[in-house]
Amino acid sequence: MNLNTRIDSAVARAVAIGQSGVAPAQLSSALSYATAPGGARIRPTILISVALACGDDQPDLTDAAAAALELIHCASLVHDDLPCFDNANIRRGKASVHRAFSEPLAVLTGDSLIVLAFETLARAATEAPDRAMKLVLALAQQTGMPGGICAGQGWESETNIDLSAYHRTKTGALFIAATQMGALASGQEPDPWFELGARIGEAFQVADDLRDALYDVETLGKPVGQDDLHGRPNAVAQLGMDGAVRRLKDILSGAIASIPSCPGEAMLAEMVRKQAERLTPVVEPVNAKG
């Protein structure tokens, strides 16, 4: 089973739990709509890749961790698109959840996905209870306050923004969760994996800033120009286009160098390189805005 199939199957199993029994039909449909078809599934891909590099001796627990992380990511997208935040009408090339189902159902969808993420980990605890508890803690820390994606969203309401904290929480947090949870699922300590997750997260933040500046809505599949519209700090505004591209390459090189020693170190380095290749077209888009 390839990684994409493994991840999609794990996410589908988790979502099915939230749709079981006598459930409200629209909210049940919204759970599927918000999670499938998925985007690049990059966070769970990193998680499973790290687990594989560390031995992946509890694959069911790894799959549960990957699904939980992706559910949190999908929940964050549903909430980010709400009128009170980005007021985005498009996500992944289709209507955002609040446009397709209504704003109240979008709020409930995001909330349900967050709860379902932790339920997924709890249900997998029989495989390795000690590891599962550490996974719950790691995901909670990178989701809530003070250092998770909730904090990242919160920084946008501040007058004085700590740019480093903003980027680490807004984008980096779930990448840190990905590397640390992959290690934890395989019985390894999470701390050595922090730097890799943080560097990958920073790279994706810079890449996202470049996409926001360069791409049109059809190419990107979501609204563009959001950084300028909402007055957010971004790498292109700070460093210029060429500077942001150089920064992206430097971060990715540092990410590969930061991979901890493990049996699958070479395989993991190749995975990071492949993700770098996926980012490269961002800075040289075919259908860029003029």
C-alpha cells in the first residue's frame, strides 16, 4: 500500500466514526466534504515517513496518528475560511464549507473534526497506551495555546506581532507535530525531531507567501492576495521575491541537514527533497499573475 492510499484509508476510517449511528445528515456530509478529496496530505505523509524511518513497529497507531493530524489540519482550514477570519469562498478548488453548507455547519464541522482527531488517537490506545498518550499530548500542544495553531490564528488579532512566534504557530506547529508524532508512534523520543518539523514548516510558510503573491485563484484553488488584504507579515514583503526564493532554498537545505540519525535517514532525506521539488514550481509558476 502506497502512502497516499494508506493516509486516505486512515482518514476515511476516522471520518466514518463521526458519521456512525443516527447522525445529522448535513453535518455528516460536511465531514466528508471537508476531508476528501484531500490536498497534498503533506503533514500525514511526513508523519508516516518519519515513523517508517524509525521502524514503524506499530503501523495501526501510526495510521491513527496520521489521520488525527490530517483531521486537525482540515478543521483549521474550515475555520480559517469562515467570514470572521479569511472569508474565503474557495478551498481546494471547490466551495469552502461555509459556502457549501452554511456558516453554522462550518463551525460545527471544524469543531467535530478536532474532537474526532483526539477520539481517533484514544481508540488506537490499545495498541500502545503509553505512546498513544504521548501522541495526544503532542497533538494538543501543537493545536491549542500557547504554541499551537490556535495561537497562530490569535496573533493575527494583535497590534504588535511577534513574527517568529506567528510563523512557528500559524504554519510550523502542525509540521512539528508531524515529525514528533511520527517518532512517538515508533517509540522514539520527540525532541530531536523538533528542528526538522520547524524547518519544514518555515519552508512551507515562505512557499505559501510566494504562492499568495504569484499565483491566480484558478491555479491556487483558493483566494489569492490574502496577505496584502489582511495586512499580514510575509516573506515576499520582507525579503522581496528573489530574497524569498533564496530563503526557501536555504531552509530546505537546513531541513535535510537536521534529520536525526535513524535507520531510514537516507529515505527520509529523499522524502524532504521530493517535497522541495513540489515547492519549486511555486517560485516559477506556469500560470502566474502578470
